[in-house]
Amino acid sequence: MRKIMQTLWRILPVLLGMCFIWSLTYFILRKADQEDINVMCHNKLRLHEKGRMETNRSEDIIKSIDKFADILLNIVELPGNFSHPPPLNDYKEELTALQIKIEAMKEKAQMKDDMVKELRSDKLQLQQQLAHLEELLKLQAMEKKVQQVKSDDKMKEDENCPLPPMDGYPDCLEKLKWMKDMWRSNPCYSDHGVNGSLCSNLIYLSEIEHWCPKLPGRVIPSTLVHNSEGGLDRAVVRDTLKSLDPSLEDRRDFRWIHRRIRSMEKIWVEAGRSLSAKYDLTDRKAKHILVYPAAVAGGIARDAFRGGPLGELVQWSDLISTLYILGHHLHLSASIPDLKSFLGISDCPPRLSVEPNLIYTDIVGLKEIQKALQTSWIKYKCIIRVLDTFGTEPDFNHPTWAQKHNLMSSFGRLNLIPMQFYTMFPHTPDNTFLGFVVQHQLSSEETERLKSIRRKNQALVYGKRADFWQGKEAYLDIIHKYLEIHGTVDNSASIPSYVKNHGIIKGTEVQALLRQSKVFVGLSFPYEGPAPLEAIANGCAVLNPRLHPPQSSLNTKFFNNKPNIREVTSQNPYVEAIGEPYVFTIDMHNSTDVERALTAILNQSIEPYLPYEFTCEGMLQRVNVLIEKQDFCHSTGSWPPLSALQVVKAEAHTSCKQACQEVGLICEPAFFPHLNSANNLAKYSVDCETSEISDSHIVFPAYRNSSKHCMFQSDPLLFSCVRSDHSFIRICPCRDYIKDQIALCKACI
């Protein structure tokens, strides 16, 4: 019994070992088959590598199994006092069968390996055939595009195509790199002749999207020849405005503008003749000018005949008249569809039959143009002029600076050169003064009729809306003690009973009232309108309310979205500067101050007065010089001429605007780049022992007097006339100006 038990205990490990071998072999082979199948289904290339690795691993395991089996058999066959049990021979047979199966599996793995190699070979052949087909298609497309480029008398491209100088085009190289790989991404590129070559890419990026400089010697396509400066006809001063009628009379949004232009036609024609007699206006080119007053079309025009604000409409009317009298080609647009039609906007960059040389718009229109033009916006950016009543200061205009310093305004961050903003009054030297015309001349019949009318002891109130009159009763009561008060306000308004109200009337009727009156009474609002100038042009003195404290975007709801922090010291700061005897700036809440002004006005007699810059001839002169000389598209050339520069130092806490005004000059931002270097400052007795370039402050160029350390501006969009700093002495570029024509220096005309 003991021998039997010993035999069983010796056989038991063998049996357990055999079971382990079978289980392990079955699991490995099954796993290998499953992984091979998954690999073949998902990735043919990875199948080959994984199959080979699994086969090698199986072979190693099989060898280990063989070795382990031999060890077990040796254990069983060790000499002893008992004989081999009969079942062991069967186990050897099983092991032999197992070895045969393993050999079969190795052959199967080899077959799989061969299959993978065959599939890989087939894939390589297919890839080669596909590449060959793509190359054939590419060659066919290239041949077609080359033929297209060579047709229609286009420039024959040089294979090397040397790049022109990239000055002023910082994004050109990146655009060329992008176009090299992506020119097939949009059919618009091939429509414009792009074929993948460097020259065709450069032609497109320079002539269609304007990211790059034009190729030297490039012949402009014939469809655009008449748009170039060389193809423009000569500008001739016109002697009528009647040809403007078809462009205006059928447009509802231009109805008020049309009426004003027609009423002033004789004045404009006479002003054009007078200017032509004084200056040579013959050597000028008639530019194509797009006029797009989007805010007017957006609602201002609809309120014009119901007592709404007229300042912007006046300015647009006078700009249109000026451009037309000067002999330029006007293209008026009042809607986005009109705008897109004129600019030739479609899914592809525009191909224009008439390309504008200048675009006048407002901030609303600027944003609409940017949205419509998309990537082509860069092409038109430098020819934009934005009519901006209250002005945009450089720090509000600069997107990064404005965001960093929380100067948020829906009208700011436009990233233009600040002088591209055109203001109504010359209050912001960082911007350009466009102005308007004061309509003070009457027809000969009206003039004769008024000769028989003597000026009366009456006052006309500046306020067409009822809300302007609210809270002003005490002020008006004082005036009523001295003068009969007239108004031109809506008849439904609640106004003092002693006011003789004429209702909403035409401009010529307002002028007639001014010529009968002695005082034009401001109510502190609206700010900076044209009416006070109309009053003094008609011989009527003005009561101009002072604002306590000065109003700005920092403390007044009306200004809180304006892109500036300019302080408005009175209802009209421009006429405040004209001063007495024409303008009396008073505290409307101080009865003594009001009565002092009224007494002085009643004891004087004044003749009509109007600064030249607000006459038709003055505006014609100013706008003509701006069109001919002001250039934001090229870095070369200097206007105003450098001979007009006068350098002034502004002490701490003093802006360049203030420092220049104190010596009878005006700050000229066009000169900032010239002063922005140590070498040039040395010419004006500013010794920089050390210096650095930075955009950390908006008052540069400046220096610290104690250390003679100069700071220069690294970002030209941050040059500012109106900012000051307690730590720096500013170096200010000032210039002279023509009396009553502040926009122009004496050497500018």
C-alpha cells in the first residue's frame, strides 16, 4: 500500500505539470490568434511586426515547455525500488503529439508572416500608383494655370522671382509661406491667377490683398489702369452742384443733405472761383472718393426735420459739396448693399472697375466696411478718413493699450493712425480738423428785406428740444427782464409762457431771427454744435454757459462712451476762445454773472464775424490741401514740411497741447517720429546721456532732467499731444498756423 501511495505521489506532479502545460499552451496560442486577427482588421502595417513578435514569443515559450517536460520525465524516470507506472508512456505520446501541433502552429505563423509581407508589398504598389496619379494631376493643373497667367498680356514670371524689399510689409513673408502650401484651399486664388509659383503668390498678395510690395517692373493689369494715380484725369473746379442732384434726390436718407447743398450752391460756386483765383488748382488729379455716412443712414437723417441734432448732417453736407466743387469723382453710398456693390465684394477678393483713392465714413461705417471687406480690409485701411465729432485719443485708439488700462469704449480700439479721425472742431491736435461751413449768407432778396429790419431787444434760445429747457427757468427769467425771448422748439414742449415760439423752422428762417436778435442764449446743451458760430456770423452775441466741473467721459453720461477723456469747459469751447465782445462765457446759475454779460451786450454794437476756417472758401482750401498732401499709405515724405517744426519742452504735469498753446503754436503729431531719436534731439539742445526705447508710457519722447535719461516711443500709434506725466519732461513737436486756419501751417500751402 505504501508503494502504491509513493507511486501516486511521484505521478501527481507529472499530472499537474501536464495540465499546466496544456492550459498555458492553449491560452498562448488562442491569444496569439486573436491578436493576429485584430491587427489584420485594424492596421495592415502593424500586423507584420506584431505577428513576428508573437511568433518569436511562442517559440521561446515552446522551448521552455519542452525543457520543463524533460525535467518532469527525468523526475519520473529516476531509479528507485518501484517500476514506472504504465500511464507515463501515454504521456510521452501526448507530448510528442503536442510537439507536432506546435510545429504546425509555427508553419501557420510563417504563413501569416508571408501574407503580411504580400499585403505590405501590395500597399506600396498602390501608394506608388496614387502618387503617380497625383503628380499627373498636379502637372495638368500647373500647365493650365501657367497658360492662364501667360495669357491676357500678364507678366511672364521669372523662375527665381527675387523678392522686393519688405519695408512696410511686416506680414508678407508669413503670408507667402502660407500661400505656398494653401493656394489650392480656395478657388478664389486660382481665379486670380495663382498657380503655386512664388511669383503668382506674390502678385496676388501684392495686387489683390495688398499684404506684400509689388514686384519691380510689374505691369498693372489693364482693367485697373484707370484706377492708378497715373490714369486719373485732372481735377477741375466745378461751377455748379446740379450734377449732384441725381445722386442725392432719390435717396431718402440724403434728403436733408440735399436741401442744404441746394440752398448753398451759389455760395459754394463763388468760393470755388475765389480760391482758384488765389491759388493754382490746375495741377491736380481727380480722385475717386467713396462717401459712406453710415450713421446718417442709420437714423440721424430721419430726425432732422423733427428737431433732431444737425451737426453731423451739416458736416457731411459740406464735405460732399467741398469734394464735388474741387472736381473729384464722388461715389455716394447709404447702405451695406450699395457699399458691397461699389467695392465689388463677393466670396472672393474684389475686382473693382472703379477703385477708391479715398474713403470718407464714420465709426459705424468703418466697422461695416471692415466686416464687409474681411481680409481685403488691409488694402483700404490707409485711405480711410473717419468723421468723428468729439475725437479719438491715441490711447483709446490702441487696442492693446486700451484693454490693458481699461479704456473701454465701443467707439475705440480701431487701431488707425490717430490723424485719420476727422473732427468737427479743432479741439484734439492728435486728430485732423475737418470742420464744416457756417451758413450765414442769405439770398439777395432776403438781404434786401432784412435791411429794413432793425435789430431788436430780443434773444433767441439755442434749444430745439423740450428737455434742453428743463431746469433753466431761473436763468431764462433773468434774461427775460432785459430781452424778449424767442424759441424754435416743438410746439408741444412745455416752456415759459413769455417765450414766443416759432416751432421747428428752416435754417434760413433761423438766420433771419438771428439777424433781428441781440443775444443767442445757450442752455448748456447740446455740446459743440454749429449754431453759436452761426449766431456771431450774423452779428448776434452769444451767452455760452460754463460747465462746472468740466464735462468728460469720466463724469458725464453723455460722454461716457466717447473714446477720449477731453474736458469740455463750456457748451462750446471753440467760441469760448473767441471771447468777448462776441462770446460771453458765463455761469448760468449766477445771476450777477448773467446780468453783467447782458448789460455789456446791450451797450455794444458788433459786426458779423466768422473765422475763415468755417467759410466755404476756408473749407475748400483746407480739404484740398489734406487731399493732396496728407498720406497715410507711404512712410516716405513729410507733411507738414519739417521746416515748420518748433521744439518745445513741456514740464511735468503739462501736455504738449498745453505747452505749444502757451507759446502761440499747435502740437503737430506728424513730427513725433522725427523727434523720436537721440541724434535728432541733440539738434534741439536735448542732450541724452543715456536712452531707451519703450511703450510703457504714452508721453514719449521724454526725459528725466536729473539723470538726462531719454525715453523714446517704440509704438508709433502711441504718440500723443494730449497726455502728461509727473515723472517726465515731454519733448513736444509744435508748429505755427495760418490765422483762422489752424489745420494748416504757414508753409503748408
